[in-house]
Amino acid sequence: MQTSDQHPSTHPLTTVVGLLREQVKSVGDLEPVFMVTRDKADVLGELVALESQVAELRLRVMVAAGDVAEMSGDRSVASWLARTQRLRRGDCAADARLADALDRDLPVLSHALREVAVNLDQARVIAHAVGELPDSVGREVVALAEAELVRLAAVHAPKELAVLGRRILEIVDPQRFEDEERRRLENAERRAAERQRLRLRAVGDGPTRISGVVPDAVAARLATYLHAFTNPRLADGAVRGSADDANAHSGTQRGFGSPVSHPRRLAEAFGQLLETLDPARLPVHGGDATNVTVTISLDALRTGIGVATLGNGVPGDGFDTITAAQARRLACNARIIPAVLGAESEVLDLGRGSRLFSKAQRRALLLRDVTCRAQGCDIPGTWSEAHHLVPWSEGGASDLDNAALLCSHHHHRAHDAAYDLTRLANGDLRFHRRR
């Protein structure tokens, strides 16, 4: 505390603050470790209360200290405090705003802070919540909200109080809350529609970066759909079989690498979601049903060695080439049309949707296989994909004798040239890593 030597103050506040500092200084050398437990608890509680009282007093003085800034030429008392007491400018400015609100608009909160019915952290939360009320509400509603939040502060910490503060209008004026909430949501939805953006940019080494801003409703739908695919992998506390099952859940190869992160699971689920889209239900594009065509040579389709071109209809995006092995997998169960080229680039075959298993066949497979047919895997059949045992690209028919359910992890492995696949007598499929 600094006072003028030429003009010593006789104001009671100056005297009280001086006494407080002297009293605190007098116990500066005492060691709290020797206090009994109950005394420590009592002193801690009283110190918190004292801090709140001192903070309230400081805020009251700040409101009346505009002349201090004028005398020193500072922009505001907050600026003066930050400069002279070496405090954060942002904190001082926030305290000045709170002090003004307490003095001008929040008498109940100000009294509660003075009487230690609320602490400073709670007071900040309450002031913010009341300040966020719509301008259209009357002073009576504002007063009700202030009083109710002060009452709730008796049993709620600042974090819970902030949640209640965001819903305080619903508590004190339900009818007005519904009207304001509707208007708020309408404005939010309009802003979201105006701000929505989506960008796809090929990184250049395989992946494509997708970034964007979409309305909450769109994000909620996408999250719901993605979690439908990731659900079995997220159930870490649910049924877990062997280590192979755990790896199958996560999408990692058996025995290789660490558990897959949730963002990666969502990315994998996004790919699965796209593979389930029915082109017949998409808008007409280019004069025909919306389809993605993979252009691949006959030899590459048969061997799985080489590359294929993914016709996305948007040239120049940079994400239009995939491996032949990936093209073979997509031709197995995704709604992708393979355009098979001969040696002279003539079109030998333009695949048709009939290569896909029908809904009736899927139901029959689910009844027969129940789960993924990879040996030891218990991923439910409802989360699995229909796999052609003899690849469709090699003339394999889309019938039950040539089909088996495989989870996404094992379906990828079935099309991985690093593995051999053996069908056991009971219909299960065993994978062998090639040496």
C-alpha cells in the first residue's frame, strides 16, 4: 500500500488495510505445519473468505478510482494498476468490467460477495451469465436471474454454475426462454449455412487432406454414421477375445504396431461409409447415375499388381490414382464400376451393379456365418462385409457358395498380397503371412 508522505490518509479504509497488512505480517514467520488438522481446515476456509472480502473491497475502490488514472495520465484505473503493481493488463481490465457491473447492475451479487455468500470466481461466472441475457428481457427478469444464480452458488462450484448460467433464462422465464432459444438457433443455423465450407486437397504422398466447417446438424449426422462403424472398435471394455480380436477391432494388423487412435478409426469409418452409398439414390451426374469408375488393365485386375485410375469426375484434384490391389478390393463389395482395358486400351468390360451381393443374399449370409469368418474373429456379421472367395474380377459369381462375411480388418487382409487365404473344412478362413 502506497500513500503520500506529505498527506497521510485518515480514511477508515486506509486504516483497515494497514492493520490487515500488519496483522498478516505478524504471523509471517509462523510455520503452519505445526497446526492441528482441524485448525488448518478452519484457517484455509477463513482465508478464502477473507480473500473474497478483500477482492470485493478492491473492486469497490476501483469503481471510484477514475481520478487516479486522470492524475497519472493513464488510460484507465486498470491500466494504472497493471503498470504500477506489475499485474496482467487483461486481468486488471476484467476486474474493472466486473467492478462496474457490480456497482451499476448487480446489487444482489455485490452484497453476496461482500458477505462471502459467493467467492470471486463465482461472482465472475454470475456476472457473465447475467450479462449474456438477451437485451429484450426486462429488468425484472435480469434481477430474478441474478438472485437465482446467487442462491445456486451456495451449492455449486464455478464450473457447474456456468452451465446453470447458460440455462438461467429457462429457469426464471421458461416462455421467454423458448422464444429466445428459437431465435438463437435460427440465427446460429443461418450463420452456419453461410459459413459452411469443405475443401479436399491432395497432400501428394498418398493421403488427401479434408478440412471444412459444416452446420452442427450435418456434423451430428456424420458423427452418428461414423460411430455406427467405429462402435465395435470403441468397446474397449466390452467383449474382448484374443489379441487378434483386439487388433481386428482396432483395424491394425495382428501383432504389428500400437492400438489405433480414435481419429484414425473415424477416418477408416468415413471410408466405409462412402463404400455403402447407393449410387441409385444419388443425384444424376453427367447425364447418368452418380458412379465412380476405376480404370484398370485386365492384367492388373487379375494379379493385383500395378495401378488404377479413379475417375472422380473432377480432374486435377490429385487424388485419382490407386493401387490395383485396392481396386480389386473395391470391386469386391463397394459400388465402384471397374472399366477393364485390354492391351490396346479397348474397354473389355464395364462392370455392373449385379456383381454386388443383394440384400437377400446379405441376410442369408448373416444367418449362415453370424460373425466374421476369419479364424478366431468374433466381430458380428452385422458389422462385416460380403467377400467374394473367388474374386469377381476373376469370374467369381455373386452367390452364397462364393461368399463369406469378413470384418473390415480381415476384408482388407483378404485383398493384401502379403497374405495367403485358406478355407477350412468348417468354412472359416485362415490367413497366412507370406514369407
